[in-house]
Amino acid sequence: MKNALWNNIFQGWNSQESETVLTLKQVPIFKGFTDKEFQDLEKLFHRRAYDAGEFVFKNRAPGEGMYIIMKGAVKITIGTRENNEQILAELSEGSFFGELALFDDDPRSANAIATVQSDLLGFFTADLMTLNDRNPQMGNKILLNLGGVLGERLRGTNQLLLESQSN
Amino acid sequence: MGLLFVGFLSLVWPYISNVVLILVFAFLFTTVLLKSVDSIERRINNRGLSVLIVTVGLLAGIGLFIGSFISEISQQATDFSNRIDQDTLTAEFSKLGAKISATLPEGMATGSGDFSAALSGFIQIVIENLAALAGVIGNFVLNAAMILIFTIILLAEYHHFKKVLVGFFSNKYFEVGLGLIYNIEKSVSSYLRGQFLAAASVAVMSLVGLTILNFTGANLTLTVFIGIIAGLANLIPLVGPFVGMIPAILIAFMNNIGNDVAMAHQLFGVVPSPFYVLDIVVMFIIVQQIEGNLITPTLVGKSVGIHPMMVMISLIIGGTLMGPLGMLFAVPATGILKVIIHEIMFVRRNAHLL
């Protein structure tokens, strides 16, 4: 009885980090965030469950934001399953995809399909706008980190292009 | 299914209409105040305190306005009663009645012969209905308190409520649902902010107009309050601008009664305008024209773009369902419906992509 009372009073003092925070800490977009910022960030993310084979989004569908894989795996494809499906990438826990939709209004450029039962965290343009209104410092950190990640990917693409040209 | 829903709604509507009204108003207030709360939260990093600051600021503003308005209006009434006794008032009413009759065509003049008697009868009815008025005021205060409580809760938990609402969408419609809510938020918020800016511009222009009229000898007092009331009334489309003129006309009447120069005043030296009534009406029409043709299109743009015919239909429906309050939110509600229909049509057109 006494223990339960003290536990209630001091709840949160020794609380474990949630699964969402643990996942977010693995993602380079949130590099340099404090524990408090991770807790604030957690409130913005939408946790969604997908069955194996279920589309997260389809090619040419309107895109609203990015997803982070918390559990499970997702493949990025073009073409249809019946007709010449090409797998562009297979992503596992801690990976993220669809981040370009945070920057432009263009439709999705590929399909994203859960390959096993998966839990994803969604972060969308509306959430980023809200974050910029409420806590612009955090919003700017995310945008800078996203810019860094996109720059890194662009450099990787350039490298691949150079390699293919030299071969 | 749809018919069943409409039948069920018409059955329960009398019981839930008040709650719906309170919730809709709380939502509209939340939309207007949300940016301020978010912006204070940005500085002090505490949501609860931000809500408290905005709420206390709003209540202080309203309290200050109502308090000083009541004090000024009672001062005005005391001055009026000290200056004018009942005999003078009746004589002035008769003179005014005769003047109006003289300006009207032959056939129309018969009804306005005993103007003072008609006005006395009207005042008698008003006094008799004071008890009912007290009940209405009590009900209004209760509803206002409920709207305030709901607004505070919504402001504090807005982003959490939105997340919970989005959680109800299936995976297929999740992103579209999120986009829909975001677009609705944007449209409603820009519409309401535009309306409030337009109302503020009407208040300022009315104040300027009334000051100019005072230079011509209109002898108008409480000009700041008249301006604010005109601005607030402007929030109700079509009907509001006319409602906004009434306090100015009443004050002009109260201040100038017994003044023969004001009674004989002519607009532009041509059209008879006893107590500067016509001058006030023309001034308000000019203000409305500037607001409607210059300020609102610039501030709000034509993004909400509801056809005037739809505005009238929505006003009639709002007025029939909930009276003047219904008219106040009829147009924003139509704006929300328009955005929802637009988004649903977009989803239907692109359903094969989801």
C-alpha cells in the first residue's frame, strides 16, 4: 500500500524510455536531441500497424510525410506486383522513408509495402508545421539534420553515377 | 442509411443543439486563439501557462470593454434624463413624427401620425419583457461560461485531440485524412483571422467616420464603443452592417434631441437628415463599401470564395436553426463544408492511387 502510494507520487522519476523514443534515438534525423526533446517529439509521431503485404503508400498517391520503421520491414518498389515489380530498397527497423514529401507537394515516386507485420511511426508536413509554430528550435534542428541526410544521399548517388560512367 | 441518420438527428436535435452550439463556438474561438497560445508557448515552453495567459488576457479585454461600456452608457443615460424631461421628450417625438409624415407621400403618412404613442407603446412592451430578458441573459452567461471552459480544454489539448482523431482513420485513408484536417485548419483559421482583421478595420474606419461627423456638428459620444460594436456586428454577413448602425443612430438621437439645428439638418444641404441619421447611414455604407471591396479581398483573398447565393442560403439555415448566433457561424461552417467536399472529391478522383 505504502509502496504503491510512493510509486504514484514519484511516477515518471524512474520511467523507462518508451519504444517510440528508443526508435527515434536510432534515426540520424534526430541526432543531437535532448531527452526532453525526444519526449516532446514522441507526442507528434503517429504509430501505425501494417499487415504483411499491406501498402504504406502507393506510387503517384499524394504524399504527406515520412515513416520510420519501429518493428518489421518495408520494401520500396516501382511497378505493380503482377507486372514487373522492381524492388528499389528493402528497409529494416530504424530505417526511414518518404521524407521528400515533407519538402514538396509532388505525389509519391514509389510504392512502400510492409513485407512482414510492421509498426511504423509517421511524421507529416502538418506535424512539422505545428512543431515550427510551437518550438521552432526543434523544427530547425530536424530540418538541418534532414538536409544533412539528403545531402549525404545525393553524394552517394553522385558517386554511383560516376562509377557507372567510368565502367 | 442517410435518411435514418437525418431522422435520428431531427429527433435528438432539440436535446443536443445547445451542446453542439457550445462546441462549435469553442472550436471557433480555439481556432482564433490557437496561434497566440502556440506563439506564447514557443517563448515560455509551457502549454498550460500559455493557455492561462491568453485566457486571462481575453477575459480582461472583454471585462474592460463591457465594464467601461456600461459605465459610459449609464453616464450617457443619466445626462440624458437630467437634460430632457418627459414632456420635452413627448413634444420632440411628436415634432419628429410630424416631420417624417411631412416628408412621406400622402398615402404612407397616415400610419405615422401618432409617432410618440407608438414609441411609448414600444417602450412599455420592452419593460414588460424585462423578466424574460433577465432569463435570456442568465442563459447567455451560462452558455458563455461553458464555451470558455471548452475553449480552455481545447486550447490545452488541441494537438493531442487532433492526434487521437487522426488515429481513427484506416491506413488507406490515413495520410489523406491528415491532409484533410490540415487543410480545414488552414482555411478556417485564415478565414476567421481575415474576418477579425476586417472587423477591426470597420471599427477603426467607423471611428474615423464618426469623428469627421462630429466636426460637422453631429455631437456623437461613445464613438470608440460604437466603432467596436460596428466592427463586431460586421462579423455577421449581410445583416451585421445594418445592426452596427443602430447604436450610432440612438446616440445621435439621445444627444441631439431638443436641438433645433440638429433636427433641421440636411445632408449635403439638400436631403433632410434629422439628428444626422442619414449622414450616419451614408457614413456606414461608405465604410462597408471600403471594407467589402478593398480590405476583405486584400486581407482574406478570395481563397474561401463562397458564392453570395450560398452565403445567403447558409445565413437563412443558420438563423433558422440557432438565431443570430447561428448566423454568426453559418459562413465559417459553410467554408468548412466546402473544404471537406473539395477534399472528398479529390480523394474520389484519386481513389485508385490510395
